[in-house]
Amino acid sequence: MTMTTAMSSKPGSIYNVPNALTTVRFGLAIAVMVLIPMGHYVSALVVFSIAVSTDWMDGYWARKYGQVTKLGRIFDPFVDKIIICGTFIALVEVADAGVASWMATIVVARELLVTSLRAIIEGSGGDFSANQLGKWKMVLQCAAVISILLALIYPAIAWLGTAGQVLLWSSIALTLYSGYVYVVAASEVMREPPSQT
């Protein structure tokens, strides 16, 4: 039996490789939230980097081997949000990180708002797919977290701290802007009259 056959049997089953990879990423997200308050910044950086850099793997595998499931479509973006929101919340506890509680609140609030809007619109048959701005927001947030952790690991390197704060504030600004764009797009979709059949 080939690996492809073994992995792609029962394509509708939730017990598949993509969901297993997402579960591992969820565990890594929890680990980051534990490691940061404990001051284990090197370990937190390594685990966070693995978690965010492997984000594409579960989706790629699910599409390639026909293992897309309803659970995966919900669980994968949920884990993405846990990784980012949880890490920002954990960094609030670190005084030298420069992450204020209101910043973490903005990150969490934006994700909750967009998720709620998507659920309402797609539940009524509309399309509310993620746009490129949302993806760049995720990239900038990850870059900010990595830079902040590097600055905590190497506090003597002043430019790391500066870079971390620039990326942090930039990511918060883009988080707010992308949330605004989603709200505008959602309002336009919800104002559209229902299609006539």
C-alpha cells in the first residue's frame, strides 16, 4: 500500500493528517503561551516559529489528498487565531515586551468581529473569504512577535528592540485597518438584496 493510499483513505473522516497537523499546531500554541510568562523566550521563539511556518501544511495536504473536512475548515483558522491572540496576551505579562493590554484587546476583538461577520454572511449563503490584507496582517503580526522575542533574548542589541516596537505598532495599525475593511465589506454584502430564484 502506498503512502498516498494510506493517507487518503476515507477522505471524509476527521481522523486524517491535516487535522492531526492542526492539532499539533494547537499544542504548540498552548506551549508558547506557557513558555513566555516563564521567561523561556528562546524556546517560545522556536515553538512559535514552527507553529506559524507550518500553517500552510495542513491546508496543502487536505487539498492535495482530498481530505478537506468541515472540522478542518473550522479548526484550522481557529488555531491560527489562538496562536496570534494567545501570544499577544502572553506578551502583555512581560514588561519589556512593550505589548500593552489594549493592543492585545484590539487583536482579539478584530478576530472575534471578523469571525462573527463571516459566520453571519456565509450562513446566509454569501461569500466572505479572507482577503490579501488579512493575510498581510497575519504576516506582520508574526514578524512583530518574532522581533519582540528576539529583543527579549538579546536585550543588549538596541536595534532589535526598536525593530520590534516598529513592527508591533505597524501590526496593530494594520489590524485596525483590516478590521475596518472587513466591516465595510460585510455591510455592503448584507445590504445586497437576496438573490431571486
